[in-house]
Amino acid sequence: MTAAGTAVGVLGGHGRFGSRIVGALRERGVAAHPLDGGAGPVPPVIVDASSPSGLDTVVAAVERGARGVVSCVSGIPADGQARLRALAARVPVIVVANASVGSHLQLAVARLLAWSPLLDGYDAAWSVVDRHPATKRDAPSATAVRLADAVRSGHTDVTIRSDRHGEPVADHTLVLEFGSESLRIAHSVRSLDNSARQVARLALLIADLPAGHYCVNDVYERFAAKLSG
């Protein structure tokens, strides 16, 4: 994974998260700039940190020659997801529901717990608590849904509670109650800086991938060594 010869356009690059991604890429020596969807040259890699409506610009960029897409947009509707999958037939597309490494590790622990035979015989109760500031539009968050789905993979029911208050950025807590015990796996994020660094790494990695639709958690599992650089 190298920055040599790489150029990245960041859709939403003037926003709260997008500007951090631009900064993280530039720290790695990458020619990164906010992308406004105009008629200028198309960079080989597009990072979308805008909104679901930005997908038209992403599709147009691929049609004009972009060779990879990192999508960091939440709340993309089903038809938008289908368009991303169609793009993935032409170029690599990494879908980043949550770039946080801590979130990825929390998800791995959730899967481990859901399938643990040590819980056999207990009437276990599972819940996910999703806390974001009041400005967060989605409820529950995509991260909370992924945690719940990981638990349900072990054929276990789970409830989600979404709280909208407090300071940026977010807290997600997986709560397991069984018998006279309880277990809480909590992950808190107070800044988007770490996530921006991870997106920068993904943008540099994508050139090594064949065309296809990639979930960020799968990429973390397969390319952890490269992403640590």
C-alpha cells in the first residue's frame, strides 16, 4: 500500500468527516482534494463522505474513469445500494458503514459471544444501546443494526435502544444478561480522527483490489497487515 502516484477525490470533503479524510490523506503524501462533482479531471479513487444524494456524482465519476470507490455514507436506500453493487461489477467498491477499528473488534466479540456454547442452558437476554447526539438522523444507527445482526447470527433475539442526546461522536454498548450475571461490551468514539485515518488507508488499498463489492469488515479481516501501515 503506497501513496506514490495516487490521487483521491473526496466527495463531501468540506464537511466534518470529509475534511478529516482529506487531511489524513495529505498527511500520507496523497494528492487529495474535495470533490465538487464539476467537469474537472476525475481522480482514480473516489471517497464518498457526503450523503445518499451524492451517489449520482460517484456513478458519473466511475463512468468518466475513476477506478475505485470508498463509500462512507450511511442511510443509503435500497435502490442506492443496488447502484453501488452495479458499480462493483466495474470497479472495486468498499462500503464503510463504520471505519472504526474499535467497532470492528466489538463486532467480532459480539459474534463470538452469540455462538458461545458456555451460554447454553441460560435464558440469555441481549440488547444493543445506541447513543448519538440529537443531530444523528438514523435510528437505530447502522452500527447498532450490525451488532444486533451479529448476535442474531447465533439464532438469538436482541433488542435495540436508540438514544439521541449528548456530545459527539457515539457510544455503542452490547449488553448480555444471563442468570445472575451481566456482561457489557462498550465502545465509545469522541473524535472522527481515527476513522478518517482508516478511510485514508482504505483509499490507498483499493488499487490492489479487483472489481467487486467489499464490506469494510471483510477488508479489515483480509488485509489487516497492509492497513496497519
